[in-house]
Amino acid sequence: MRVGMVSAGQAPVLAVERDGRWYAWTPPATSPANADCSALDALAIGDGLYTEAALDPARLVPPILPSRNVMCLGKNYRAHAEEFAAYAREAESVPDAPIVFTKPTSALCGAHDVIVVDSQVTSALDYEVELGVVIGIGGARIAAENAERHIAGYTVVNDITARDLQQRHKQWFLGKSLPRATPVGPVIVSAGELTELAGRSIRCWVNDEVRQEAKIGEMIFGVAETIAQISRILPLESGDLIAMGTPSGVGVGFDPPKFLRDGDRVVCEIEGIGRLDNTIHFS
């Protein structure tokens, strides 16, 4: 099942994507769920009722807004860990445990939104395509072998980062938290539908130039291990979103760096999930 949220009138509409077209979704009459279902409810219920008229995909909003900060992994692909260490002049490159930081939900935006950034805040804007893991069933001390049953589905995240803020403030929170600058979507694909995850491609283009390309299985810490390690310390909640880190090829990894400029088009894709397609605008 492929579930998202489309802005239609005053409130977003829960929708399903089929063959590239979007349709409003409501629970079946036999379901105990009400009309205010979330994407998680839809994924749990499965089949429902669909409108005949297609919705406008240009008005996609984030398919989920976690009730607390988004959790993110840093340096979770070996080549990216090495390129970032060279940029930051760090002696250690590949971590021996997951590096976990957060960003607020106010940083999230839709799959086709224009990303508007204050030019007085940053001049070193970077892109990071990432797999997003949506938690369906919360829990503490989840064993890695049981992690899959806690996953509702997967999405795509572009962890837009202000590198100058990241460097200036040392901690990553501010550089990762620009308002409405982190695209998420276009859908959440149910975990059962997205099989053979490790072999799926993850890519990012800037103005049609391929900048990032890898396989999900190249992550240092996989999804199950990450869920186990986080939940050992912090119980996971239904609706939590975990961004799993980015491959090499980010702007800061080039010499000189290839930071985003006004008018740049950034496309992030994970095979089997879909694409984020966003344009950058500096105000």
C-alpha cells in the first residue's frame, strides 16, 4: 500500500497512490476507524474506499508528522563518513555505533514544495537523500530480529543541511532544522510491499547531474540494528520517523564544494518508493 497526504482545501486529505495517480482514501464501513484516519491507520487497515476523481500531486504534504523530533543517523554510509571526516578535519571517520541526532517536525515539507531559505542564514546549503523508516508499533528494547514487526513502512527524506551552521555551532541541530526545508514523501510504502530492501537503489540528482548513488544495503548500521540500538535507550513510539543517513556525493564532499544555489532542482529517489522533486529558492 502506498499512502500519502494531499493538501485539498483547509486540511490535508489522506490519499493512496496508484499508478502515479492519487485518490482520497476513507476506511471501509466495517472498520472501527473514524474519518480522521492517519497514514498509519490506513497502512494498518489496508484496503479502503477510494474517490473516483484524482487529486493534484503537486499539493503533496509530508505523509507523516511525528509527535516528537525526527531521529536521524549521521555518517551511516562508509564513503560518506570518510568524505565528511575530510571536510570536518576529523581523525575518526567510520563510527563504531550509530550517530543519532534530531530535527524538529517544523523542518519537514512536501515532496514537490519549493524550499525557501533565508540567504542571510546560510550560504552553504547541502542535500542528503535518505531512507525514512516509519514506526508503526512502538516499544522498548526491541530485538533486532523482531524489528520488522514494528515498522509501518518506508519513505524518502532529503535531509537538507546548512553546512556553515553545522560547522559554526558544532552540534548539528540548528544546521539541520531550517523551517520547511526537509522534504519527505511522496508516500509511505507499507513494509510488506517493499521487499528486498538492501538491493534497492538510492539516488540524488542536482539539475539532472547524478550526485549520489548507492544501495540501501551499503548502510553501516541497518534498519533492524538501528531500531534495536535506539529502543534500548529511548522507547520508540508509533509515528516516529528515523532518517537512516546518506550516501557519499553530498555537496560538501567536492573540491571545491558544490553547495545548492538559487533555482537548483534537487531530485531524491529510492527505488520502489518514489521521488522528491524540489526547487531551491534563496530569499
